[in-house]
Amino acid sequence: MVDPADPISPVAKPSKLDTTSASQSQSTPSRPLNPSFKRRLDAGEYSVESCEIDGVDLKVLPPISGKGACGVPSAVSLRSVGTSSEMDLSGHPAITCEFAGSFARFVRKGVQPAARLYLKTQVAELETGPGYVCRRRNNRPTGKISEHALGKAIDVMGFKLEDGGAVSVEQDWAQDTPKGRFLKAVHTAACSEFTTVLGPDADANHRNHFHLDIGCHGKTCTYLICQ
């Protein structure tokens, strides 16, 4: 929760979203909680005082309040996921506790098994974006808010391997090679864990990374997007 000694007052919803990341937001002076963010925070479901996920190194962050609907009341910084060995995340993405749990399952059940099968090694580090960024989808000036703005999305650009090798989404996707087959397996596994998976085949905006999120699609939130 926000420290009462550091009061925050409402901010009007802007016509253009702030594109700052969580680290940038926390280094600037605090500002008012917007009403919609405060309602989500007060609901209690976002409390992460005891966010603990087995084998996961994370740091609980202060609630992130951005402009408009942007914000992550349940913010954590995901540092690494342990499997048979530890896998670091380069961007230390700021995400929700719920999403951190989903991502850890994806690493254990999808990423590392695929690395062992196709590359005969394991992933030592994932090259990721910052997680939270206050923006609309595909960085457009108008339209629906991105799941990044709610701390429910991560972009994965590449994989550094324990044997010293590396896999790039941009360079190795769709290649008939062990690296290409590894990426295809990772993409398929992601579609079993997340509600949205967008890769190079989706559009030009995702030519160099996998976008993974747990956003709600459809009236019952059961519609999945896997491209």
C-alpha cells in the first residue's frame, strides 16, 4: 500500500499514454492514485505482501500507479526462475504476482524441457523487456490499453544457453535448425499457459520477440490468441 505520509491525489486520464517503464516510474516523484487504480488496490485481491512462488526469486515492489488505467497494484520484480538450474531474466520485469506464477510454470514446463530436447542444454538467461510499460497496444496513439500497462505481459527476445550459445527470436524463428525447432516448441508451450501469444508470424510489430500475456479476451475470458 502507499505510505500515508506520501499522499497521492487523482490524475486525469490523458489522451496519450505515458510510455515509462516501472523503473522509470519509481525514480520520479510520486503522484496521485487515479480513481480506477485505487478501486483495484482497495479491493484487496492485489495484495502481494506474501507473494511467494517456489523456486522463484522475486522482489515485491511498491504499487505502480501510472496515467489513466495504467498501474500494477500487485507489482513484483521477477529476477530468476529455478528449475534443475537457475534461469535469470535480464530485464527483471515488473509484473503481477499472478503473472509471475504463470511465467514460472511456462519456464519449467515449456522452456527448459524444449532446450534439453532440441539444444541438449538448458537456458541460463532469458532476454526480456521491462514488463510494465504504460502504453496502448503496439504503441499506437489510440486504441485499447496494452496488458503491459497492467503488469500482465512480458516480451521475450532471446535465450542465453548454459553451454555459451544463444537463440534469437528474430534470427532463428522459422529456421529448420535445432534453434528454430526449439523456438517453435517454446511458442507452442506458451499457447498452453497464456491467453495471448504473439510471435514473428503475428505481424511486423512482433518480428523480433514473443509477446506473452494473460489478458481477458471475450465475455468469458476463455478466448485464446496464439499466433
